[in-house]
Amino acid sequence: MSLSLALNTARSSIFATSTQIETTSRNIAGASDAGSSRKIAVTTTSATGGAYVVSISRAVDTELYSRMIGATSSTADQQAVLEGLDRLQAVVGDPTSETSVGARIGKLDDALVKYANAPDEPALGSALVVTARDLATTLNSASASVQTVRTEADTAMARSVARVNDLLGQFEAENTAVVRGTSLGADVTDALDRRDGILSKIAEEMGVTTHTRGNNDMVIYTDSGVTLFETRPRTVAFRETPIYQPGTVGNAVTVDGVEVTGAEAAMPLSSGRLVGLATLRDDVTVTFQTQLDETARGLIDAFAEKDRTGAGGPPRPGLFTAGSTSLPAVATGLASRIAVAAAVDPSRGGSTSVLRDGGINGAAYVANTSGNAGYATTLNSLHDTLDAVRGFDVASQLDPKQSLKDFSSASIGWLSGVRQNISASVDSNKALLAHASNALSNATGINMDDEYARQLELERSYQASSKLIAVISGLFDTLMQSVR
């Protein structure tokens, strides 16, 4: 080998090693950033034997990254539902709580039996009314809590949509930088890392899939197939509903005009926080509200008064009312409106004796026409009716044939069961996400020990090349002196 060729080989080795050292330094500097991948200086040899850096690439594992993205979406989905259920259960209590609806109905039944055993004791009638008022208040509070959770979920959906649109704008900027840099042959590894980080954040809000085209240009679709980004972001839209009441139907999220949430969605999302929030707002809470409304309807029906004249007058609300003189035709919203009738409430000018004797709705509904203070027939009948098996709406997702007490207890148990199932699903998805993230980190992340070891090795190579250049320089000097 000639001295010139040896010098050029040593110089190219120094330049290549210098770039590699710079790359390891970048890795060490970015080790604390969870979104940084390991950068690799790709080298090759020339025809003359010299080494040079072809490009800077990064460690990637597409399959592991896809699994991590999917696990991120699924975890965010279930977590959104669990948080709403936690807030709801904190208010309505569990099946064993003395303040639950089921427990309140049990206390009402006990108070009714006590009053029936001593119908001439006004204090027992007052205690029954107080117990009934507590039950109505519990149903009112539970219904209000359900609608509060629905409102909060709707507001959170609006925030989620705003975040997706903001992230898509950031993604566009990074994707443009990647495409432009790739076409120019520039190092785009940092831009790719930033783009992947943004994509992970989008996946928290909605499930996504991707396709990479020429020049590293990425296209994003929702997990249901709607185009979310292609060259430019598609518009994700949502109109917030400020106030929720029983029966209110929330608006759908749309992507480029296509509904992706709601019962009418043509291409519904499968995962992501938006799915969890929509499930909470439109499914779980709506079912629980139906159960509360059915409980209220059962109470109003159980204590309804019958026409005692034989004239065929309609049954009318008795101890419990929803603000109307007629029995409700539909149950929607009854839990939010149920109250104790003023006619039986001493604190509002009423008398507990009309509960014993009948006549809450006037003379035609009086059962104890003789005014007997020991009359207990109506109270015993109400007790039997309260404990009787009755029909409930199948939309409640509970056994449609059971007693009111059993139905209300099953309702709280249903909520607790749903929460436990969701909690278990969250734990499972979190474990899967942690496993996928760790596996991805091991495959593409930065290991400080490896980078420091690699840097020491490169420094030795750099020193060896420097010494070789010094030797060649000395040989050149000797050669020049001999020529002179």
C-alpha cells in the first residue's frame, strides 16, 4: 500500500469514527427521553479500503411499536370508564351501604310494618314519612350524580377532540420535516422520534393504524378505517352538550364528517379515551339511570291509591309522586323528580293519617271511611305490594321479574360488578402496556452502559487512526528529507 493510500484510509477512518462518536454522544444525551430511539451511524468501506458513514438511522421494531400503540388506546379507553364509575360509586354507595337505595327501601318496608302494627301511633306514621323522604332524596341525588358524570364525560370528549386536532397539527409539521429531510438525504431520526411520540399521544385519545409511504410519509387512519391524516390533518369535530338530563342524547364525534362514536356511527372507533368516554356517557350511565327510574316508577306504582267508590276512577300517586296527579306513563327521569306527597308530610301541612286511611287524592280514594284509628288494612296491603314481584324494563339489564327491594339491590350490585370488571380490565391492559413498552425499550431504546462501552471502543479506534497518521506523516518527512 502506498503512503498516500494509507493516509487517505486513516483519514477516512478518523472521519467515520468521529461521526460514530458524535452519534453515541447523541444517544447518551437522549437517554433520559423516553421517546428517543437508539441512533446508529451506518458505515461502509470504499473501493480503496477507506471507511465512511453512509447515513444515520435509528433502531426500530414496527411490530412492537404497533402493539404498544394498541395497548395505549385500550388502556385509555378502559381507564376513562373506570374513573367515571369511581365517581358514581362514591356517591351511590355499594350494596352493603346503609345509605344505598336498596337499604333505604328495606328501611321503608320496616317502617311500614311498624306503622301497620300500631296504626294509632302518629309518631310511627311520621317516621315512615321521614324514611320515605330519605329514599326519595337518595334517588334524586343518585340521578343527579349520573347526569353529572354524563356531563363531565361530554366535556372530557370535547377536550379530547381539541387535543387530537392540536396533535394532528403537530404531526403535520413533523411529518413534513421527515418527508423533506428524507428526500434530501438528511438525518431525520430526531424528527421520526418526535413524530412517533405525537402518534402515541393521538392513540391515547382514539385507536389508530398507520401506513408509511415513500420518503417516510405516514398516513394515519382510525382503528375503524376513517382517514385521520393524509398529507394534511382531517377535521375531528364534536359539539358539546352543556346540560344533561335523563333522556338527553349526546352528540357524536366525527372525523372528516364521518361519525365515529354513538349508536348511529357508520365507522365506530374501537378504542381510545374517546371510546371510553362515549361508553360512559351513552351506555353505562344510561343503563344505571334506567335502573333508578324503574325503581322510582315501582315505588310510585306500589303506593298508588285506588278509587274506592266503584266509579272506575284511575289509580293515582299516593305516598310518592313525580309532580303529577296521574301515574307516570314512562319512567324516564322519575328518579330525579320523585318526592313524598305533600298531603302526607306534616312538615308541609299534610297528615300521616291519610296514608293509613287513604284519601291523598280526595274523598273518592278514602278506604277507612269509618275513621277507625286502629285501621291497618291499607298499610298491610301496601306492605304486600311493596314486597310483591313486579315487572321492570328489560333495558335495565336486570331480571325484569323481581321485587322492588331485590331490583334496587341488584342495581347497585350491577354497578359494582361493572366497576370491578372494568378495573380488572384496566389492570390487565396496564400490564400489557408495560410489557409492550419495556419490550420496545429493550429493542429500540438507549442503554447507557452499552453506549459508554461503544464510545470507549470508538475512542480507541480514533487514537489508533491518529497514531497511524502520525507515523505516515513521519515517513513522508523522512522521504522528503532524503529527496532533498
